[in-house]
Amino acid sequence: MSPRSPLLIALLVALLLPACVTGGFGGPEILIIAAVLLLLFGGRKLPELMRGMGSGISEFKKGLREGEKDDEEEAAKKKEIPAGGDE
């Protein structure tokens, strides 16, 4: 990060905090975020960051799907075991 990064982050928080608190998060706030990200990381680094974020989200969703499958398999195994415990 460059030396101006903490100042830009503070500016971003100061501009967006009221919008987040009141629930008015819309177009102008998104433009502010985009401008600050462009200033922080530059035009060349931004696509790499977004690509990494996209792959991270994909991995997270994949993990959620696998977790749901595991839960369904456990539920099916519990149904197969008799409730009385006699075999």
C-alpha cells in the first residue's frame, strides 16, 4: 500500500458510514468505493484483485454445497439406525 492509503481508507469510511447506518447504500456510494479502490490499487492491479475475490467466493459456495451434502448423508444414516437400539 502507498503512504496515502490510510488517509483514503479513512475518507472512504467517513463517506460511507452514514449511508451504511441509515440503509441508503446505492449508486453514489458504489462510485465512491470504485474511485477509492482505483486510487489505492491502480488500474493494473484491480482486475487481479477482483479475479481473486471471485475465485474465493466460488470456493466458499463450493464448500457450502459440500457441507449440505454431508449433512444430508448424516441424516440418511440416522434414519437407517433403529430408534430402539435392538439389532
